[in-house]
Amino acid sequence: MAIQKKENHFYMTNHAFVMKAEGLKKKLNTQTEDPTAIVSVEKDPNAVFGWKAKKIADIESLTEKSYGKGQSLIIDFGDHQVGYLTMKIRPVGSPPDAPLHMRVTFGEMPLEMGEDFSTYDGWVSSSWLQQETVHIDVLPHLLQMPRRYSFRYLKIEVLDTSPKYTVAFDEIYCETVTSADAKKITSLTTTDPMITEIDRVSIKTLQDCMQDIFEDGPKRDRRLWLGDLRLQALANYETFKNYELVKRCLYLFAAVTDENGQVSSNLFVAPTLIPDDTYLLDYSLFFPVSLYDYFVATEDSDTVKELWPTAYRQIELAFKRVNENHLMEDDVSGAWWCFIDWHPTLNKQASAHAVLIYAMKRAAELARAVGDDKQVADLETKIAQMKKAAIEYLWDEQQHCFISGEEKQISWASQIWMVLAEVFDTEKSRQVMKTLLAERPEIGPVTPYMYHHLVDALMLIDETTVARQIMQEYWGEMIEDGADTFWEAYDPQNKGFSPYGNNLFCHAWSCTPTYFIRKYKMD
Ligand code: RAM
């Protein structure tokens, strides 16, 4: 993937859309969460990330002990939290004759409590690691940390006090924030404990990512990405039903496009609304798809009417890559042109071709809703042409699978997306999935994002039992491996895999089992 710094990144702002999005911003729900235990962490070769936590004392004993130079403690909040931390710190001994100097580390998993952050050498910035050092001049002190953290564990290291005093912690709590309303969740009827647990963890994942916008991850990037938004919105319709938040995010994307009208793959919302200079073909196409899903969930035709031109434009722009044979052109420049999944050697041509068909189908429904018959007809012609091209150029009858790119790569992603695009009828698609699951090509899914599409494809062809089994195995294994919210990346064949050299745990795009469980009454 080539990450380029662009000197001139032009974009256009539709101020009316910005205002509309701002008008939909709501006060976040807050709650105070107390820690549950004092723990220690130790290396464990059997743990996915090499570390495990062990309770060493009840939280009630917190106030009994005081800490001096070189001493530390680890607090467990018992579950994943997103919010602001407060600590009541009291000096013990002589009057403090020097400031308190301490380091505070927040971690979603035990490994972040065990490993030394200074050794981090992944390619995303180390500034995302949640660690601060603070000096406190006057004690006792109520420390209210100004930044928002995403964590379950908290490590406090006393770097120095003075030989004459130590410090004790009388109270530690987290003020959590979310735009999700837990009261909206209805209970499941299942007696299957695994389904109940997968549903609960999915909802918690979604809840912790629902802030002013649908964030991709509450620890990093804390940003609105279209691919993530699409899946979060689907899970949200079945759970929290916060339709306004989806609407807000759709307006935000439509408000800032490049000079051609393309929506960015992701947005910054502070200090002001700014589109990132990364444009991805599939993510832009998920704008019409997300608008369609929103329409199905809400029947809000006013929003569809207003955002339809932006939605249609994404289809038009994607066509710049479609050649005279109605085939999506591959990109051989090495640029990051399309996402699909984080597999490092995945060829994206076939998947991109299929995503465009998938998006056009939804766009045709939107065109129908806004009453534009010409666009409906045009889209339907293009869908038919591209389906034909998929079979002609990307289908290998002998190997019974779709191929992609110059090297005719066979991947899970290509088969899954072609099934989702309904290039074949249900029966033939079923055969494609059967071959896929029997042959298990090497270029497999590496994130819950791709697993979502695998389960989705199986549901589409009514392979409910297999879909349920894969969902249970994949997300269930993550729970067994210690997930209290679902993670950004998880490859059961290569546990601990991370596209960045370090892992981001709680992550939006992994929250969709609750969507499947509730939408398809999998309980
Ligand atoms: C990651 C983000 C996001 C995803 C993109 C493609 O960095 O966390 O979830 O949509 O990449």
C-alpha cells in the first residue's frame, strides 16, 4: 500500500450539508464505571497476544496500600470502557516535599500492561499508544485526565514521590461516553449461551464505537470510515436504532467531496470537517449502499432525494475504471486504490468489479425511489453488462472459481464478493461457495470485516447453517481468546496477526454478528 503525502488536496464543502449534520449532533450518554479488581499480568505462551491478567486483590483493598518510587499497580475495570478517567490521590507520610511524578498506561488487553511501549515499531504512529506521564505539585489531588481513552486495564507507575511520602488512591473511576442508548436493546429468546455472548460482545463493540460519529475504533483512528460506517449502521438498525447518527454521518460524507464529487474513504471531524486524502473505490461506492440501507431502515425519502446526486456520482466515478469490455481495470501501480481486506497480497480487481455491481443494484433501487426511470434503466443495463463481463473474463469454469488480476489470483474475497453481487443465480452461487469452503484458497480473510462478507454471502444463498457455524466459530473463538469487544484483525490461522505491527482491539467493523443474529433470527 502506498501512502502518499499530497501537497494539494482540494475538496469542496457543501455548507448546507455541514449545517444539517451539525444539527443532528446530540449530547452523549454518560455513565460512571468503577474498577472491579487489582490484577497482575504475566507472560503466557498460550495467550493470543502472549500475556494474561490475574486477579491479585479485591478492589476494596485499593485504599489500604500506598505507593512510592518505583512501585506500580494495575487496575482492571472488568469490561471495556471508553471515557474519561478520574483519580483521587492522597499523600501518605510527611507533607509532600516534592511533586508526584507518575506514568499512567491504558490498555484494552493485558499485553499493553506488560509490554514496554518504547519498543514499539509498527507502522502506525506510536502516539496512539495510550500512555501519559504527569506531575502533580499539590496533594491531595483530584486528577481528571483530559483525554478520552479506550481501555479495560489501567497501569499506574509511581516514578517518584520523595523519601518522605508515598501516595494512595482513594477513588478511581471512568466516566464513559457513547451515543448509543442501551435501553433500546431487546432481549434475545435463545438459550444458546454462545450466541447470547457473541451478541452481547457485538453490541458492546458497537456501543463503544458510537460517539459523535460512528468511529472505526475508539482507540485509533477515532475516525469516520465509510466501510466501517456501512456495517455499523446495519448493526445499529437491529440494536440501538440511532437513525439520526447514521443520517448525520451520511451528510458529513456528502458535505466534503473532491473536485470531481468523490466522497473520501474517511473524514476528520475536528478541528473542522475535513475529508482525508485517501480515496478508495469500494469505500466511495459504499456511500450509495449505505444510503440505500438507511432508506430501507427508515423510509426517509427526503434524505434520499437530497443525497441521491452524491450517491449516483460515486457510481459514475467508479466507471472511469471500467474498460470497453465492461470490466473493472486492475491497478498495477501499487497505489491503495481499493480496500476489500487487509490481506497483504490480495488482488482486488474481481472484488472491485463485484462491489460496483453490488452498489449499482442498490443505486437502481434509490433511483426508483426518487423516480428517475432513465437512471434505473441505465443502471440495469450496466449491471447486466458487468455481470456478463464477470463471467466472461473473471470466471474460470475449469477451476470453478473467480480469478483476479494479471496473475489470475484465486482468493476468498473474489468468490464472496461475486456471490454478493449475484453474478450467478442462487444455485450456481451455492456451488461457488461450496467449492470455496472445500478448496480453502490460501488468500483468505484476515479481518472480521471480510468474515462479515463471508457470512453475508452464505446468508444470501440460504446456507444458514454454515453461516451460523462460521460466525460462531470465528467470533466465538475471539471471545475464548479473551475479547470483551471484538477486534480489528483476527486470523485464526495466524493468531496475533495485525496489519499494522500492533493491534487495535475494539473495532467497529467486527460488530456485525448481532446484525445477523437479530435480522435473521439466528437465536
Ligand atoms: C483502518 C481503519 C478502518 C478501515 C481502514 C481501511 O486503518 O481502522 O477501520 O476502514 O483501515
